[in-house]
Amino acid sequence: MNPEDPELRREGNVVHLRGHWTATRLKRIEGRLASRTLPASTSLTLELSGIAKLDTAGAWLIQRLLADRRGSGQEIGTRGASEHVAAMLELVAAQADPRSAPTARKLPGILEKIGRESVSVLNIGYEFLSFVGEGSLTTLRAFAVPRRLRPRMLLKTIEQAGVNALPIIGLLSFLIGVVIAYQSAVFLRQYGANVFLADLVGISMARELAPLMTAIIVAGRTGSAFAAQIGTMMVTDEVDAIRAMGIRPLEVLVTPKMLGLIIALPLLTLFADAMGVLGGMVIGRTVLDISAAAFLDRLAQAVSVSSYLVGLAKAPIFAAVIAAVGCYQGFKVRGSAESVGQRTTMSVVQSIFIVIVLDALFSVLFNRLGI
């Protein structure tokens, strides 16, 4: 027998281990170790002084033997290990036994899934409300000291969220007005009610479509930008640096964005109203032969001031929601650029969802109030 081959020899309650217990020589000894019946006495000792070489594979095999015997209730220990052997055994013992890995858990049932999702949604709602409350208090404290409003950042937000959004808002609102007018013109012409085109376009744009479509566009354009900017700062530890300087991150990153969007969105809504009416006027002139003067005269009669105010009243609330969701998702970014993308997407989806829900609630409320 080759003296380098691993050997397992029993003398009473002592088992002598000899040779090279390495990965290249363990194939034979592992089979004999599994089939060999060791003494069933209450005490057993492994004599390790004969081990000339030991690597992690051999150490794991010895540790597996110890674990199996102890698991069956037998008292077993080691002796005579050299410094190298003892260190290798200690290293392997510190690692988890792969055989002790938990078995696959039974998949949760439908009720458990519903419960878990409900709890998760409630936790997210609680965190979001806490963020909104803290942001509101920070904004109120900033009003007490005007320099904390950071006018330059506020104006920059108005420029980015408002002025730079005018082309896309104007184009889409004009096209929406064109679509509404063109679809309505076919039916109005059948009943000789061409002039009522101004009623349809004006009321639908002023009360519903202009504030809603503007908010959706801003959510996708500006809300996502808020989330991406703050998220990137979270990844690069810039937010921690702001805290280290003794400055509240919400005061610097949230208050100017929220106030700027609250100012910009109503103005964008008014612009969307005008562009939508212009689109309807173009179709009225080209399809129904309604002059611009007649269209505007009927528009002034059909669309009351309250209709414009209803649309404008929604805009600041939509703006606050979009800014809050975007900033909240930005602060939730953790660890990597992938998280930035995920949170940016979530900010857009959640903002649009909340805006549509709020618009539906406003419609019910205004109907009940007779507005």
C-alpha cells in the first residue's frame, strides 16, 4: 500500500487516521469510510497525528464524520492534530454544512400571498405618509426662514419642469383637441349642431383632459427625473455628505422641487387648455366651417370660470403628489445603478396611478357638490 494513501485504522475506541487526506486521494477512503462500521461505544477518539497532508476536502470529510457520529448520539473527539491540521479543521468547521441546508419551503397559498402583499402595501403607505409629513414640516420651517427656500434651485426647477416642458405639453394638448373635435364633428354635423363643438372641446379640456394629461406627462418627464437625480446621489453617497455638513437633505432636495412643480403645473395646465382649444378651433374651421370668432364667442358662453378653476384646483395637488412620489422613490434607492432604474420606473407608475385615482375622486366630489 502506498504510504501516501489515506488510511483509517481502528484500535479499540481509538481510530487512527494516516496518510495524505487530500482531494486527489480521497476517492477510495470516502467509500470505505461510508461503509466501515465504527465502534458503537459511547466514546470515540480520532487520532490525527498520522495525517501528513490535509486540504479542505479531507478536512470536510473528517468534519462530516464527526458531525454524523455526534448526530447519532455518540461522544467523539480528536487528538494529536498538528498545527496545520487543527487550523484546517477549524476553518472547515466554521463553514455551514451544505447537507444542513433547509429544504424547499412549501409555496404559500393564495390567502398567504394576499396577506403578505397587503402588509407590504400598508408598510409602503406608512413610509410614504411619513416621508410626506416630514417633507411638509421641512417646507413649513423653510417658509419661516426665506433663505432656506433656496430661490436659485426653485427657479431652476420651474425652468426644467415648466418652461422646458412647454413644447411637448403644447403639441400633445393641440393634438388631443384635434382628436376630440374631429371625432365630435361627424355627429354634430348630422344634427346641425356645429357650434356646440366649442362646448365639447372647451369643457372637456378645462375640467378633465388638460390637468390630467399634463400631470401624466409631467410624471413621466419630471417625476422620473427627480427619482433618478436623488437616487444617483444616494448611490454616490452625496446625500450622506449633505447630512455630514449639518444640512437636512429634504430641505435641499425636496422642498425646491415640490414648490417649483406646484408653481409650474397650474401654468402648464392653462397652456394646455389654450392649445387644446386651438386644436378644436382648427378642426371647427376646416371641417365644420365655424369661424374663429363664432367659436370663441360660443366658448365664452359654454365654459364658465368655475370650469377653469376646477381644472386649476387639481393641478397643485397633482404636482405635490408627483414631486413627493419621485423624491420618495429616489431616497429608497440602495446600492447600484440597477436600483436607480427600478425606483425611477416605480415613481412614474405610482405617480400616474395616484393621479388618475385622485382625478376620479375629484370628479365624484365635484359632482356631489354640484360644481
